Amino acid sequence: MHADASTEPAHAWGLRSLALRTDLALLGISGSTIEDYGTHLVVRTPANPRFFWGNFLLLRRPPYPGGAREVLAAFDAEFPGAGHRAITFDLPAGETPGEVDVEEFLAAGLKSSRGVALTAAELRPPAHPNTEAELRPLASDEDWEQRITLSIAINDEDGHRSAEAFARGKAAQERDLDARGLGQRWGAFVDQRLVATAGLYRVEGDLARYQS
């Protein structure tokens, strides 16, 4: 089986989901690799192996009944010793996650989650803006350390050490995007303490990803 490690824009992979399309585009400009096996894509982020959704399989369609074992074996072969399994599907138009049979994956110990993506063609001011927090881009080393601390607090499900490794890897990727002029991560500060963040990064043409 042949795979092509691609640096093409995300639309070149023919993905139906705009969320996955922008996910892969952002990963690609952040240093991840995407290998196309035809039926599925293999996404790798060598700089951050603890990043589950930076090291995963993307199936162009859900597997046929009985196919979960083959999918899981493919993941284990691509990511030996990963300590996690992350698999997602690019659903056909009109199909919802609830219509995908995931029982075989659940029986193998995986958990199912549904991703919801919001899209917008233009930006509008919020109806009820927060006037207490200071909103500004992360700029200093201290700002980014606060971003890491906040990420650990949100994602620390399997041990502080792994959560910190993930958070520092993500912060390093985002600071690089910032330095390259591709976007910024913004923070909401209350009394100089970071309480929320969101990033906006240009991924291809006039398409941007608003994230986390």
C-alpha cells in the first residue's frame, strides 16, 4: 500500500467536513505530516506525540460492519506504543455522527464523541460583550506560561506530566504560527490572570480556523 506525504492545501484531500479540512490545514502549517492511503489519511505530529488529535487516522468513510478490527490494527501499526487510539470519520453529506455504527469500537475500549463545528462567513460584534476582562493577544513568556497552566487544568485527565507535555507542545506550535504572521492566540485576563483563550489562524486562502 502506497502513501503520499502531502503538503498540498487541505482541499486537495477532498474532505467533506469543513471542520476536518481546517483541522488538517492547521496541523499541516504547524509541522504535522498527512499521508494519504486513499481510504484513509494518517496524521502525525512528531513534535507532540501526546497530542491525540495530532496523531490519528482519518477515514474517508465509516468502516463496514466487522471492519473495526482492521481499523484498530492499522492504527496500532502506524502508531506503535502511542498509548492512545484516535480515529475519526469524514461523513458523507447529510449523514450525522449518530448514524455511524461505533459499537465495535466501543467494545474494543474506545470512547465515542461528537464534534460540533460552527462556521461563519463574516464576523459580528457580540450581543453581550464582557466589559470586565482585558482582551488582548498573548505576547510575553508569562502570558504563554499562563496559557499552558490553563490548558493543563482543562486537559489533565491522565496525569499532570502528560498533560503538561501536550500543553507545551501546542503552545510552541502556536507561537511559531504567531511568529510567521499566520494568526494569534488571544486571552481574556481578569486582574492580570488568564481565564480564557481562543486562537484564530489563517490556514488557506481566505479560510481561517477559530480554535479552543
